[in-house]
Amino acid sequence: MPVPPSRSRGPRSSRRPLADFSHQTVLLSESVDVLRPGAGKVIIDGTLGGGGHSEALLARGATVLGVDRDPVALQAARVRLAAYPAFSARQGNFGDVLEVATDLLPVDGVLVDLGVSSPQLDVAERGFSFQKDGPLDMRMGDTGRTAAELIAEEDEAELRRILEEYGEEPFARPIARELKRSLPTRTLEAAEAVKRAVPRKAWPNKIHVATRTFQALRMAVNQELESLESLLAALPRLLKVGGRAAVISFHSLEDRKVKETFRDMVGACKCPPGLPVCVCDGQGDFALVSRKAIAPSDEEIAANPRARSAHLRVVEKIR
């Protein structure tokens, strides 16, 4: 039986390293431009990270509330953006932004970047990397169960589901079996378990064999898909008319969820062709700002290869 959600556990913040939280912001100009920041505009940066998007929004005159689960990111962003009186930051999950930012609603814009920040990946103690040894943690915040605890507490069938759904891992069954057998508590132990479970001839050429497994465990530990669903459901209440929501995703599962939800929010006329006006009331309260996802430029990908899978989708509340 699954244990209670991650937010049910107490804080364990003492193990957080206060590293330099510098991060290459993805799709910076594109996401800022579509949000149309300016004087009098209030925008929520729901995944504050190192503050790169927020800084660009503030520089264009907007008032920005940054939200992040990671206390290290919050501390770094507060230092970086101390010169902007129009900036404030609060600890929280972007999926709970209705509660986190109740006093500001409705707002002119909401931005979320669903990627993992470089400092989270690069600092071994955070437990996100399959190439650096550290505790098998993977929590973006400072509460909840770790990836090691998830592996120990869930049964093999649930682990397999997590790997299949969140990682789209074709070898989910043997990997889940090996993780339960070995019960890793370190990142390199988990990576070795994946290697043992997947036949050497089946290892992918372009990514590490443990990439999908680590991605799936991270998404499960942080309840990332559930947070995204909560945010998307809240957009009608978060945004004022004319307000925009911009979502940057890196995973096909997340991008598909955003695409399908935005399509449903926009709606579609189902009237027979030839009617002079719509009578089916099939139009939604939102409009797509760009029919296709906005991708990073070749120049950005060359400078930051981690940006290559980024997709930016944007909707505007029109009534």
C-alpha cells in the first residue's frame, strides 16, 4: 500500500548543501516575451529556481512573486534579486499556488519551468545524478520521503508502474525487480542495479541506461505530474482576463498533458459548417498564443544542450 503523500513527512533540511545556485535559464527571451511583462503587471514564477526568468520579468517592470519548494533556490534567488523591490519569494509547490498566492489573485501571468535546475543535478548530495555518488534522495524540497525510501516502501508492481508511466522504460519489470532485491540507498548503487537489470546489448546509445529510471523516480518522489495537473486546473482562477500562462516542459508525458489540457481549455466549435455564428457554445475561455510548442533555437541548444528537449506552450484567458 502506498504511504501518504510526500508532504506528510517532517522536514529534514539539515542535509541541504548551500551550493552556488547558478543555472542556465531555458527559453528565457521567448517565455518572457509571451508573458508581456510591464509596469503594473503581476506575474507568478511558480518554479523560481535560480531566479533567471524572474530577473528578466522584473527588468521589464513587472511585479514578481517567486515560488519554489527548494529552500536553497529561494535563498539564492533572494540574494540575486535583492535590488528589485517588486520581487518577493515564498516557499511552496507550484501546484498549490492558489493557496500560496491567494492575496495576489488574479494575476497577469503564470510561468512554470518543469525542468530540474543544474545545481540540483550537479550537486551529488541532492541525489539526482546517476553519474555522481550521493544519497538516493531526489527531493526538490526539504520534506517527504526520498527515492531510497520510495523503493523500499513500494512493492514491485508499483515500482514497475512508476518506471513505465513516468520513465517510459521498456525494461521496467526487471529494473523494478532488481531495485527491490538490492534496495539501493546511494545513487551509484541504483545506477548499477539498472545496469544489471538491462541486457548490455539493449543499453541506449544516446543516453545513460539509468536515465529513464532516475527520471521516473524523481517524478514520483516529487509528485511532479500531480502538481502539474493541479496547476493547470487552477488557471481559470489564477489568471485575470488577458492574463497568460506559460509552461516549459522537458518530458513527453508532461508536454502531452499541457497540450491536451490547453486544447480542452480553448474548446472548439462543433456547429455544422456554414452557420454564420456559433450556436453550440463550444468555445472555451482561453485561446492559444502559439498553435505549436515554442522550441529553443539552435544557438541556445549549442550553448546549453540540456535545453534540447524543452517545449514552451502558452494560453491566454480571453473571458
